Amino acid sequence: MLLALDVGNTNVTVGVFDNGSLRATWRFSTDVGKLADEYGVLMTSLLTHEGIEMSDISEAVMGSVVPDLDPVFEAVCNRYFGVRPLVVGTGVRTGLRIVYDSPRDVGVDRVADAVAAIHLYGPPPMVIVDMGTGTVFDGISKEGDYLGGAIAPGLGIATEALFQRAAKLHRVELVRPKSAIGRNTGEAVQSGIVFGFVGLVEGIVGRFKQELGPDTKVIGTGGYADLIARETDVIDEVNVDLTLEGLRIIFDMNRGREMYNLTDRNVVLGVSGSVAAYKAADLASKLTQAGARLDVVLTPAAARFVTPLTFQSVTGRRAYVDMFDTASGASELHVELARRAHAVLVAPATATTIARIALGLAEDMLSLTALATRAPIIICPAMDPHMFEHEATQGHLEALRRRGVDVVGPEVGRLASGHSGRGRMSEVDTIMGALRYVLGRDGDLAEKKVVVSAGGTQEPVDPVRYVGNYSSGKMGYALAEAARDRGAQVALVSGPVAWPVP
């Protein structure tokens, strides 16, 4: 069975699919203060009440618009159901082309709604009206592209705001009033809210149809969809489980997908206290864009160079510093991070951090996680050349290599101190290539040897002129990288090109 989690700002909706059919759904309040165990006990109780055993859950998919709860529900899936969820986000295949100005700003719930609407009620064009915390309108073009939409307050928010600001108004149940003209204050509030939102939906849908065409289908979803749909003819279909259906469809698209690249990989990025920490922010951004799910762990010294907020901004996920942090909801956060990681990447790695990992000194969040993980570890040193060349540092690096840790760099170059030498952290592209190589070791080309030739030829005519061709080498280099990512030992024979060596 497939467990689907829709983590929203107000509610968490849980569904269980059995052979593609939605067997049961539950909804409970979103609470960022709850621990993973609290959510786990609640969810297992709900499943048991429906006759579903924890062992029946073999797969999981999650869509979340609350980044702080991502590790919490990932921990629930790992600990209580023994599965690693597919977290819908950057790099996950959806089949939906998003032409929004900033595609990353489109919430996962809106993407899932669009995918489900196209698959269940297509062909487009169509408008999706999600009536929940907010009233969200999404437009899908006739080509199936996600164009954007409109966002208005939801019925619940609008009603609560009215009651808070008007002292003499009392709360009423949001149901259809007997008539548009209320005979008492309660009916008047019901009329204004319910029929007012009917007018809102009709008005915005009408404007959308002017842009999309008169044959546009309108799909309603969300907690208030049934209430509003009964009062208007503009909504063609209502499916309150549209988001869950979208998550299921997205999961099916990615089922069995080979992960020879960074898509859907859990990577712990450890950042230690070096001026090179500014490069780690760029690295985090590019890893996220490549589809990795990044958990950034900073040492206290690193947080003095680059703030956790910087990493949260570029990854959309919380960054961690305090080893005693309980706000994440996981009782032993370093264990959860270590357990779900496909790789632990430490960049930059100072002499102190290298020593701690080599000696097993778990004195901060980063060294705790490195000691607890069984995933591959990649170390990217960054320090003064004399510190790097010191026999203590070299001894620690050699000990790590013997234990299977990969060491990338450092490179020769100018350092922040003004000196030059070997101690500069490797460039971001080099580090990403090393990570891809490590993650691809178990790929379908493991232990295979691949030779790729790339680039044009230059045959001399005389000491000044030559005969060549227009080959750029781009295809050959891409093939070499793909083979490397799938575990092959690659020999790249290259002519003159402008591409960096993979």
C-alpha cells in the first residue's frame, strides 16, 4: 500500500492507496511543535482503526509546504513504516511544465492538484479552485502548461478575521443560509460569507475563462468545495482528495526511477568554520537545483561565517547547528539525519572537523551525524597550506581514507590569508562531480570500463594553419558524466574543447 501525506499550513491530510484506489483518508491539525513520535503514534492509531497494519505500508510519498515538518514526517515514515518517502519537490518528475515567473515558488499542493486534474479530468484548458486555508485558483493552458493563478483568503480565515475584529458578532457554522437576506445576525453572517465566496469564485473563474477560453473545465477541491459547488454552476467537478490523487500519480511517474544522479537523494551537507563556508551556500543551491534533498548541518564556528538562514533560503529546508535542538520534532535528530542520508558531504572541512571525524569525537552536531551514519562520507579540506601539510592533518586524512572516506582536494590557489598554496577548497562543480561519482558506484555500469572520445580534431596544414571541424565535445563530455554517474570507470579522450573536465 502507498501512504500519501499532504502537509499543509492548517491541516495534514493522510491517505492510503491500495492498488491505485484510495482506501482511507484522515485529516488532523498541523502543529510544528509536535515530535515525530507524536505524529507516528497518531497515524498508526488511525491506520489500525481502519484495519491497516504498519507492515501493509510498502511505499510513501509526501508533499509539504511546511519545511520545518519535512524531517519530522520523513522520520515517521522511516521509523514507523520502514519506508523512505518520495518527497515531491525540485527534480521529481511531474510531467507538468511550469511557466510561472519563479517555478520554485509554486507550492507542492498546487502542482499535485494540477497533475491530478489533467490526468483525471483532462484534456485542458482548466481551472482548479482549491478552497482550503486560502482560496487558490490555478490556470492550466490547453497545452497542459501550468500558467499561474490567483490567491485569496479562505472561508475559514475570512470568517475568523471578521469575528476577531467585530466584537458583537458571534461565531456561526459555515453552512448554506436559508436565504440571501438573513433574518438574524447569524444568518446574515452565513449569507455574506457563503454567498460572498460564491461570487468570488464565479467572478475569478469568469475572468480566467476569458483568458483560457470558454470551454475551460473547472475543478473544485478543498474542505469547502462541496459547500460552494452546490451554490454555483461554474464548477464542473468536485474532488476533495485531488491533492492526494496528484501525489499518487507523481509517485507512479517516479516509481522504479533509477537514481544515478542527485534527484531524490538525501544529502547531509556539513559546513565547518572556514572562510570557504561562503562557497558552501553556492554548493547547497546547486545541489538543490539538481534535485537533491539537502539537510545542512553547521558547526557553531561555521554559523559565524554564514548563517543558517542563508542555507534555509537556498534549500527551502531547515539548517541545523545545535546538537540539543528539539524543535525539529525528532528525538535524536543526528540519528535521523544519519539514517536517511545517501551521503554525507563535508565542505569546507577544517583541520578541527577532520580530526573530530577521524578520531570519532562527537562534540557537535556535524561530528555526531558523521559518526552515526553508514552512508558514504566525502571530505573537502579547506585550510592554510601549512595546516594541511602538517603531519597531524595528513595522518587524520590517511586514517579516513583507510576507512573508505573520499577526500576531494584541496586545490592550489590564492587563499583568504593572501598566501598561495595547497589548501583552497575545491570548486563547486568538482565537488558535485565527486558526489555524483560516489553515489553512482552501485549503478548498472559498476565495474564497467567506458572509453569516450570527444571534441573536434585539428590536422595541421603548416605551422600556422590547420584543418578542423565544428565539434564542441559537449555530447561526449555529457556521455562521460552520465557513465560516471552510473558507476563506470571512464576514460575520456578529448580534443580541444572549452568544457571543464568532469
